[in-house]
Amino acid sequence: MTAISFEGRVVIVTGAGQGLGRNYAQAFAARGARVIVNDLGGSFKGEGADVSVAQSVTDAIKAAGGDAIANTDSVEQGHRIVQSALDCYGRIDVVVNNAGIVRDAAFHKMSQEDWEQVIRVHLSGAFQVTRAAWPHMRAQGYGRVVMTSSGAGLYGNFGQANYSAAKLGLYGLAQSLAIEGVSKNILVNTIAPVSASRLIAAVMPADLAAALKPEFVTPLVLYLSSEYCKVAAQILEVGGGCVARLRWERSNVVSFDSQSGFSPEDIAASWETMQQFPGNDYPTTIADCFGPVRRKLADQLDLKPKH
């Protein structure tokens, strides 16, 4: 196939100063994108700021012959990040929401500040940046947005209630934006990367960290951000050279009498049946959520299609 190019495209990468974000930014630039390298330059806990972090990536891109500008605004001021793209390049085509922090603690020890700050950076930050870019993407009839979820968001993880909630929230945000954006050729997808980023590298064995380099996540991000991507509302696990799409699956549906009612004891008696998956029911839309109920009540409530 033709090589994927980003010539003429303008790309925002948040949290682009180190790890995954740095690799994304450099890879986009190497393929012709004009890149806004956004990073506040704070610690992995979101403390402090250092303008040299984003600037060092920008300098590296320019030294390699690419085009980039550094932006050191917090994602909580996402409109400033987008405005810097518009001021310098006049458009915005791609947003990669990558910025994040961790403030891990067992739930009974987690402070409200630790909860709120993680939610603000991950979830509200992605909202702020994407919301500011959205009208411009709609007006030009083109856009690509990549949200960054996590295994912790999908499956949970001890000591990361704040991080897990934010990461699953990003997936929910992406799903709604995918529905709203598709008619304007704005495609929104989500990744759940496994990589030796600075957030987790410190707790990994060195050989494992080497196998989970950011370079093994970047190809998927570039594909989802390109005009060759035609899908939306997908979530994909990626890392260590592996890529896989995830989806919901519904178990066996146990049907009770919706007129006479049913009891907790009825639930208990049917519990094992509900724990089995037939392997043929994969809901993908909110309409599918009502599928079993609609089928059950079709006759009772006259919900069958009229001809």
C-alpha cells in the first residue's frame, strides 16, 4: 500500500515531552506532520513545570528536518493548546490525548486531591483539548482523535481507583464523540497501551521494559490518526508488538415474568445461567442495550415493526 503520510496535517500530541508522547510526536513529524508538542513538564504526579521538556522534543524534531512548536500549557487549558496550533499553522487535523499523571493509593488512603487531580488531567484534560479542536474539525470536514485508556481502566487495578475511573471515562467519552463526529469525517478511537512509560517503568524489570518500548505502540496511533483509517468507536490493546481489538459480550439472557415480577431468590436460582456466554451476542450500540428487553416485550407491548 501507499506509505502513510501526514503532509499538510497538523497534529497535537499532549504529554509529548517523554515516553509514548515523545515517540508519537517524532514519528508524526518524520512523516510530514506539523506537530504541536504539548507538555507542561511536571513530575509523574503532576507537580511542578519545566519548559525545557517540550522544547527538547521540538528541537530534536527540527534537527531531523521536521516542523514542530513547543507548547507548555496544561491540558486543563486545552483551548490554549489548540489556539497555538491555529496561530502557527492555521488548522488542526489530529488530536492525540496522551497526557497523564498517577497518584496511586489504596482507596481508603486516597485523598480527595489525588482523586480530583488525576480526573482533571486525564479525563477533563482530554475533554478540554478535544472540545477546543472539535469546531475546527467539523468546519473542515476532517479530524482524527485518539484517546488513551488503560488496562487499569478496563479491568481495574489495586491502588488506582482514580486512574482507573479516569481511563474508563475516556473510553466512554470517545464512544459518544465517535457517534457525533462520524458524519463530519471525524473519527474517534481509543487505545489501551502497554508500554514502559515513565509512569510504570520504575516498577518493571529492565528486560520487560525493553520489550515494551513506546515504538511498539506508535504504529497503531499513527494509523488511527491517518486518512487511511476509516473506523471509529473501537478500542484496541497494543504493546510489545501485539495489537488486538476489544468488544463487549453479553451472557445468556435469563427472562423473568415482567408482569407478576420476580424475587432475589429467582436471581440466585438463575445465577449460574447468567454466568455463561453463548459466544454470539456482541452489543455495539446503545440500541443493542435494549435488545433483550425489546425482544422479550415485543408481543406484550406491541413493539414489533409496523408494515
